Amino acid sequence: MVRVRGERRQKPVAVVDIGSNSIRMVVYDGYSRTPVPIFNEKAVCALGEGMGASGRLSPKGVPAALAAIGRFVRLARAMKVESLDILATAAVRDASDGRDFVERVEKEYDVHVKVLSGGQEAKLAALGVICGHPEAEGMVADLGGGSVELVEVHDGSFGRHATLPLGVLRLQEASGGNRAKASDYIDRHLASLPWLVPGKAKMLYASGGAWRAIARICIAQTGHPLLVLDNFMLDRAEALRIIDLISRQSIKSLDKIPGVPKKRVPTLPLAALLLEKVLLAIEPEKLVFSVYGMREGQFFKRLPGKMRSQDPLLSACVAMAREAGRFSEHGGEILSWMAPLFPEEEEPNHRRLRLAACLLGDIFWNEHPDYRAEQALLRLLRLPFMGLDHRDRAELALSVYFRYAGSEDSAVAKQACRLLDEEATRRARLVGMALRLGHSVSGGLPHLLRRTVLHVDGKSLVLDVPGDDPAFMPDISDKRFDKLAKAINCESFEIRRV
């Protein structure tokens, strides 16, 4: 997440992706469980344009690509990056003059370019999705300009994989933009993979710029209340309905849709057709859009094993708490303190979200009091968290919103509540109230809460406090205590000095 204060502890790391359509450099804020981009720039060079006919890199694209790579290398060195990985994919891999291009880049800029095989590209794409979705189960499909990578993922690892020449540039060239020709071309290549079994993949994770543009249209078409592309998901039937509609639209019609990058519009019908065909071939339960792909896979691959095994959401929350909290982070302490309010057999993901809320429960202290709750809600709804879907994101954001006494009647809260059922909203409200009381009792300081015990005794919510500690001498937050008691259906509350 965005660092709030303090100096950078690590050197940044950079990845340059030489694709068939564009060249992009992303610079990350050092090696941590969550890749935090501090620089992200793309140059559309269309290296792979016309390759189907010529077998060579685009004569116009080569000088543009060389200029873009030169700029990126210069910037990376000025940033004093710890590592600079330059990866080339389908266009450079398949072009007859690809080796000459690589040698020229390496000689002119004194760098090493790694030309990925189709299998390596597919595995990195899968690692990128796993980086952002550690529990990914199903199939990853990563669409570029020259190829599409299909990879089975299960339990943090990948299985069978393939690279097909179905990137948007190649698909456009092979079909001449004709839908029927493109359909036949896609069918032939998908039929070459007998392991694409209908109904086997639980989820289809779609990655790549063209499919991210399609995700924007899907969000608009469904009236989804959260404009965050990562982990936006649709049931297969609804996804097929919308994506089939997109695939049949004219360029002129698509160009009128707000929020869709203009440079993506010409390729969207064929990109949508390909996505539709993949959905029909594997019949997953849901389509999930991922903003993470090959570059994040390369980043993730470089992480130490211990760091890779961390929960990306909790890792990010710990970092934010340390950097923006008033005092030392004590999320685990307040998590345990409020535990008696929740079921003994609490679902692991519910406990995980509760811990995330405890870690983030004090980082918005320096916002204006009149806007603190709303700022917390909006930021947590929009921050580039990994490892949680939109419902989890809404529950986490609302928990911290209620911690700051936010009202359910506000427009932003109502939007977030649309993503949740009644039970999840109740859970978020309860976590928020408990956080508010806990910070009031302890003054936000660590170690004080562990001297108190919160529990339910019959129909009464009770807080046991040490009778000889002056920190607990005044009556403690009667109003907040009363609200929390009512939220768990207790008839009264009591502070006992023991």
C-alpha cells in the first residue's frame, strides 16, 4: 500500500515486459509480499504487428521499442533499482529477427534480455495470479498481443499449460477482423488441448489488458457498486451474456463507452470472442478478472520462500499499521480481546478479516474527524489489496468505517452494503463497535487491553478491569459499551473491578 511516512527501507525493483503490442516497465517498492508499484509506464510499439505474414518484427515497431526500452533502462538506473528484469514474450520469441533485436538491445543498453519460452511465459502468468490470489483454483488465461497462456492452478501451484497464438494482434491479422473466421481460428487452436475439460475448473482467472478493459464494461453493465477490477467476478451465465454482447458490438459503439481505453477499442470484439470461447470450453463456475500477470509473477518468483507463503492481505495490513498507526501495532491483542463476541468455531476467513480490521483500526487517526469514517471506507474500498474478493473488501472497509462511528445511512456505506448479505453487514458492524470500544478503553496503546477481560455473563456484557490500575479508574465509555451490548443482544453491560 502507499507508504504514509518514513523512508524507503529497500531499493526498488523493476520489471520490463517486451510484449507483442506494448512495452511496459513497472517499478516496485522493494521486495515485500505485496508488490507495490511506484512507477508504471507503457509504450505501445506493436512489435508483433504484421508478423503473421512476414514472420518478422514490425519495421515501425522496432525503433519505437528500442526508444522505449532505452528510456526505461535510463529511468531504472536513475532510481537505483536493486534488480532490472527485462523479459521478452511471443513476438520476440517467434520472429525470425527476434534474436537480432535482443542482441541490439543488449549491446546498446548493456542489459540482459530474457526471451521467455511459451511454457515459461505461461508459468509466470500463473505465478502472477497466485501472487494476488493465493487460493486460486481453476484455470488462468493471460491474454497478450501475440499469444494467450492457459494454465491450470491448484493449491498455490500450476499444472498443465499451453501457449496459443491467439493474442489480439495475431487474431486480428489471422481473421482480418471477421468474426466467423476468428471463431473458426480460435476453435481450431482450443481443440488442440484435450485437457480443456468442461466443468473441471472452478474458476477462470482472466488477465491481460484487453480483458481488463472488458471487465470495466462488465462492471458498468451490471451496476456493480465497486470500480475495482481485481477480483471482480461474474457467474458464468452472466459473464457469457455480457461478453457475447461485447463481441458483437461495432468499434463505433464500443468507442462511446466511458472508461474504456481508446487504444483497446479496436481489439475488444475479438478479445471478447476469445474469452467467450474459453468460457464455453472449460465451463467454470465463475469468471474472475485479475490485474496481476506475468510481471507480478516475475516479482513473486524472486521473493524468498518464507515471504511467498505469507498472507498478502495480512502482510499489507501489518505494514500499514506500522507505518501509519499512532503507536505500536497491536492487532493481535485487540483481536483476542474481542474474541468472546464471536463464535468459537469462527470461519477462518471471518477471523482473517477481523484481524485485518484490527490491524487497520487506528491508521486513520490523522484524518479530519468529520470525514474520518468516510475516508477510511473509501480508501479501504479502493486500495490495491491482494488476496480478497469484493465482498471481503466491503466487509473489511465497513468494519473500520463503523470503528469510526460511520453511519449506515450515508451513500458510500449503502454502496458498500450492497455487496454484503445481512449477516456480513452485522459482522462488520460488530467488529467496528468492538474496535471502537477497545481503542477507547486502552487509549489505543498496546498491552493495556490484555489486563482486561471482555465476556458475556448471562444477558450482560461484562468488562473485567484491574481495580488498582488508575488507567481504568473513570467510567469507561458507557455509551460505546451500551451500543456493543445491544448489538450482541445483551440486556445490560457492566464494568467489574477485580
